[in-house]
Amino acid sequence: MADVSALMSSQSENHENELVREILGYFLSHPQSADSLEGIARWRLLDAAVHRALAETSRALEWLVEQGYLHRVSAPGSAHIFSLNPEKREEAAAFMQPPEVSPPP
């Protein structure tokens, strides 16, 4: 049990170290900034949520492109543009339907 406690303590220290570096890095990048505890926590949470949402959305879009439901077009000087593949519209609509549940025997 002591090994688990030591591991958890080590992980907690690593997380706190990352947090300290993240906050200090923000103030070094924005030396004129000043904020309250609540304000700093809000921008940290918002930033984390945005990064998480970007990663999740990127994975979902990649899957949809791989399945052929969406087209991905590269535009010079900008991000990829995604659009519905009209040839897969019916299949995509069927995918969106809730799965049918079989009645119990």
C-alpha cells in the first residue's frame, strides 16, 4: 500500500509542478496580466476544455472522413474544410438513427 501512496504522491507532485509551470508561463508570456484566483482558475479550465474539445473533435472528424461521411479539403493558407459527402448522405442518416433494441426472449 505504501508503494501506491508514494506513486500517488509523486503523480500529485508532478501535476502540481506542471500547474506551477503553466501559471508562471502564462504570466511570463503576458507580463502585464493580473487576475484573481477565480479568474486564473477560469482561464485555465477554459483553456483545458478548448484543448480537449479540439483533440476530441479532431479524432471524430478523422473517423468521419475515414468512413467517407465527410470530405476534407485542404485550402491554401487555411485550415482543412469539412463537408458532407453527398454520396454517403443516406448511409450517414442511417448511422444517426438510434440502434434497434431487440425485445427480450
